[in-house]
Amino acid sequence: MTSRLFQRPATSLWRVRAAWLALTLVAVLYCAHRFSGPSPLETNLLVLLPATEANPVAERAVDQLANALGDRTVFLVSSRDADHAKAAARRLGATLQESGAFASVTAELPPFDIAQIGALYAPYRFGLLTRDDRDALAHSSGGAASLRDALMQRIYNPVRGPLATQLADDPFGWLEHWLSDLPLATSNLDLEDNMLVPHRGDTTSVLVDTTLHGSAYESRVQRSVLSAVSQAQASLRSAWPDASVARAGAVFHAESARRASEREVHLIGIASACGIALLMLWVFRSPRLLLLGFLSTALGVACALALTLAVFGKLHLLTLVFGASLIGEAVDYSIQYFVVYLGAPRDWDAKRGARSVRPALSVALATSLLGYAILAWAPFPALKQIACFAMTGICVAFASVMWLLPTLLPASIRKGPKAAQRRLFARAEVLLARWQRAIGGKGSWAVAIVLVAVCAPGWLMLTSDDDIHLLIQRDPALVAQENQVRDAVGIDNTAQFFVVQGATQDSVLERAEALGAKLDALPGDQSVDGWRSVTQFVPSARRQGEDRALLARHVFADPAAMRATLLQAGFRDDVADAWIGSFAESDGHPLTVERWLAARWSRPFAHLWLGAVDANGQRGYAAIVMPRRVTPQNLPALIATAHAMEGVAFVDKAASVSKLFGEYRVDSGMWLGGALLLVLVLVIARYRLRGGIAIILPVLLAVGVTLAAFGYAHVPLNLFNCLALMLVLGVGANYAVFLREGCLRDGADLGAVWTGVLLSAATTLLSFGMLGMSAMPALKSFGVTLTLGILVAVLLAPMGMPTEGRKHA
């Protein structure tokens, strides 16, 4: 009988341990499985951005442009010696191709029959007129004489472009003019020795274009590309020391962001873990308790990592870095448990001890979850991931303290605090009593009034900054190289553009043509210096029909007179008859976008056509029109132009996200107020009205002091500062809760409780404070705000203690 009584508790202990071991194995094995294959780390900075456009087609356009450029990398090999630049470019191309890191490498252009371009347009040549030719025909007053002059100029003009047409097929040069106006390449590039060469002053550069084997955001692709590029550049430096290489491509930014985040994870994780370990060893003087505390935290982090990967599929770098700082908060629950454990009498029971701290830890967990839940409501995918990670981590850490740690504390070490700890707790109790007398009780309201008076000028000095770059920070060296490539090559603007929609393909083309005409008419500083559109390659059917009708009226209305003009200019009879007959024989069917897209040479421009789209349940078509120059001076005119035209929208992703930042920053004030009321209701339900207000007051003042500090320091507020205040509310309220619960517990050592509160705050400050040194602006804003807010909250936490002693809450 007696053996059974002893056997049941032992069996129960092992069941609890086995359950936690099984959970740990599942989480760890799942994470190992995910990291053993393609890396689940998400390095695409664009996925951080929410859908900001009311029109889903505009979001699709943003994605299409990103995808069109995401798998390409461009290298610019430059030297003051043209021969060296070209030789170095050939070597770079060959080395990159041999590395196997790229799907294709183009340093020298393959043979291309440029006549293919003319062959596409030749059957439709009577519907293709440039604006100048159209205006010349429409406003011609000389009739046959004007045509004769144009014909003579065509015959005797010695200057011909690369897309020259045969005189017999295009006697007036209208098709040749059309082909010459095609935006096939930027004006900065020349074709020399089958290489694309931009010249800038006395420097010659050569373009080397590559495509990747996979996504630029896959770690495997990044590592192989960086290794190949490093080896190729080393080879160039030894052979041509005067040659330099600039590079541009999403893969380099993604790899830089991944490397920086991994460095920060190691720095924050290792530094905070070491600091927390030293603090816990100094207070607890027990390696066993240290290991148990880190076990609880490790369980939380492992389960958080596994669940986040399972829910989101990918783990963003922002989440990974933030997760490294979660150590300081997740360890709080075990710290509070150990403090009660050490301050208890020798006959203390681990399970009863867990039950005694459960109210305090439950309230603390609820307030923290509330703060993170606010993050989950924000529209930013990374913030939702952070919320999921953090909420899972602290819930598992809490559960492990409640149910696992009591099974791992053997009776043999429950001997009460050591002499050094008793002295520490005694000093802490004296310090707490003095500090509580200074700021607690009725004096707390005087302290609050003084703080409000001091903070008020700082609040009035607050400013805001909602720039998107607060979220995304790119390597300055890479940005400089990218700008060098962009300036040399003349890459079109891809950040701001128009989306044109219509019910049919032709309605889209007509609206794009009308938009292009309006852009061309913008004066002075409002000018965009040209634009890119599919209509430059494929005019609308109506435009082609109008051009054909114009030719029919002014050129082919009198076939005999036209024949005489051609014969007089020296054309043979059969050539003149064939050209005149070709107009009559052409069926007038227009060139279509599909026909143009089928040509291989159209691929570099295919992103301008979005094709069939589904917007608000209605099927239609859409295209992109890209202005070459967007400045603060012409931006209002571009937006006004889009608003004035049906089916046209101006897309500025950066401005849209910045605007959303501002809107949510303003809304966050209401979120904070709502969260404050919820926390107040929660603590009032536990501690009654007076106790609830006493607990809320310190954290409310902490928020106020933090905001005032930003005002005095002239640091603009952004959305991430405001969201961090939610966590200041959720985490900062815990310290007042721990102190008040210590007063409610029978036999609790308030010196030990205050020591635990200070230790919890120190670990949290250590981990979140490390975020303040992050290179990611969003995390830096989080870290600085949390550090300041939590520091003030813990200093003011004694305000939440009851003034009547332990008997009253």
C-alpha cells in the first residue's frame, strides 16, 4: 500500500517529463527538417510590405516588376582603357559561366538578325506612322509635291539607321521611321564588338548580364553567386588592376540582409544569453537553477520557431532577430518561480509553489499577450510573424514553469536561501521599503503630477517620420554600386509607374496612348523625359486604323498619280505597281499584343503588359506605363493626370507604404488606449479598482516619459516606436503585478520578490536593449522604445504596492 502511494507521484513526474520531452523532440525535429532542405529564411525585403494599393491589379504590377528584375544580376566592368574593359568583361563572363552559379551569362551578344524586328512590322506597315509622319501627312498642303519632296529626301538621304528598310518596300521611309522610334535600348548603350558599352567621360564600361538558377532569396543561390563573384573579381584584379566591377541585383541585397541578420542573431542571442546567465548566477548562486531557467526559455524558443515555420512557411529575418531578444522576456517566468523557491521555508513544495505564483504569472502572461496581439493586428506580415513567435514562446515558457520545472526541482536542494542570498534579499527589502515610501502611497499622485509637468513640453515637441526606409535598410556600398550601374546604363524608373486598365485589350492600349500624350504635354519641371509603354511597340487598333485611313486619303486616293510620282523618282514599273498594290492587298488587320509577345526580342519589355486581370470580380486587361523621371516637382502632376483619366492609376509603392505607416501610427494611439483599458479591466478584476489603478499608473507614466524623451531628443516617432509602446504596456505592467502579488502571498520575502523583479527587468532590458543596436531601423526603434519604457516602468513599479501592508490588495 505504502509503495503504491510513493509510486504514483513518481509515475506522474515521469509522465510530465515524457510529455515535455516528446513536445521538444517534435519541435526540434521539425525545425531540423525545415532547415535541412532549402533554407526557410525569408530574405525578400518586399514581403515585409503590406498590400497598400486599393486596386489589386496595381499590387500585381508591383509584384510583376519585382519578379521581372529579381532573377537578374548586372555587372558593369569599367576602365579608362577600352580594350582592358572589354577584355576584363570577357574574362568575367567566362569565369561566371564556368562557376555554374548562373543559368546564363551574357558578356558578348549572340548573333541576332536585326531584320527579324522589321519582319514583324512589315505586314502592318500601313498602320504604323510616327507622330511626325502622321502630322506631316495630316497637315500637308502641297499634296503630290509634298510627297515628292519626302520621296526625294528618302532616296538621297545617306544616313541610315540599323533598322533600315528596303526602298522598294518602304519608299517614303514611314516604316523605317517607326522602327527607329522603337525604345529597344537606352541611349546610353552602344554596340561595340558585340558588347553593350556605355561611355562616360574617359571611362569605358561594358555590361555583363546574368540570370540566376533559382530565386534570389534562396540562401543556396546567394552563397553560390557570392562565391563565384568573389573568385571572378579576384581573377580580374590580378590580370587588369585598372578595371573595376560594379554590380546590381536583388540577390546581393538579399544576401547582405541575411548575413547582417545572422550576425545580429548571434550577437544578440549570445550577448543577452551570457549576460542573463551571469545575472542569474550572481542572484541564484546555482548552476542548476540557471540551467532550468534556460531550459524553460529554450523550450519556448524552439516551439515558437516550429509553430511560426508551420503557420507561415517562411521565417523572416526580422522575426529571427527579434526572436533572439525574446530570451530576456521568456526567462522572467522562471525567475519569478525561482525567487519564490529560494525565499520559501525548507518544507516548501514545488507544485504548491508553482500554484502560489500562478496568479502573478497568469496576469503577467495576459498583459504580455495583449501587447503582442496588437502587433498581430497590424497589416505588416513580419509583425504578424513576430507576434506569433513571441506569443508562442512566452506561452510555452509559462507552461513549462507551471508544469515542468516543479518536476525537476528535487527535494534535496530545497534548503532555503544561502547566506549571501539572504543578505542580498535583506538589502533589496530595505531599498524597496525606502523607494516605496518615496514614490508609493499617496505620494504616487504627487510623483505622477511632477512627471506629467516635466514631460508636457517634450510631448509638444514630438514629431513623426513615416518613411518606408525605417523598415528597409540596404547596404550603402551595394546601393552606390547599383546607382553606378543605373547611371551608366540608363535603367528606367521601376518604383513609380501608371497602371492602365480596360475591359478589352484595345481599350487598354487606347488609354495608354492618351496617357502618353498627356505625359508628353507636361511642361517644364513637370516633364517626365519620356516614358515606356507597350503602345510604343503595338499601337491600338484604332490608331492603326486611323493611320491606314490617313494614308488612304493622302497617298493612295489617286493610285495613278502616286504611280507617276514613283516612276518620276526612278522606281521601276513593277516596283511601283507592287508597292501600290500591297496597300490594296493588305487586309487592314492590326498588329496585336500577342503577335508582338511571340517575338523573342520582345521579352525584355514583356513586363509592360500585364494581360488578363481580374479586378473586383470583373475580367479585363491591364498594362504598365513607366515614366522615365519622377521628381517631387512633377509628382503632383502625375497623380493629377491619373485621377483625371478613367482606368488609370498612379502607383508609388514607397509613398503608399509611408502613408500607411502614418495612418497606423495615428491609429496606434487608439490601440494603445484600448489596450490600456483592457489591461485595467484585467487587473481590476484581480486587485479591485484601487489596486488596478495603482498597477496601471507606473506603466502609464512609463509610456508618457518615453514619448517625452523622444520629443526632447528631437527623435521623430514612427509606427514601430508606437507599436513598441504596446509591449511597454504589456511587459512593463508585469513588474507592478509581481510586487503586488508578493504582498498578497503569505510568507513571501519581499526582498526576494523585489530582487526577482529587478532581475526580470535586467534580463528584459539586456535582450531588448540589444535590439537598439540593430542595423534594421524597425528593430532599432523597437529596442530603444522598449528599453526606455521598461526601465521607467520597473523604477515606478513600487507605486503598485498596497500601502496597508500585505493584508489588503
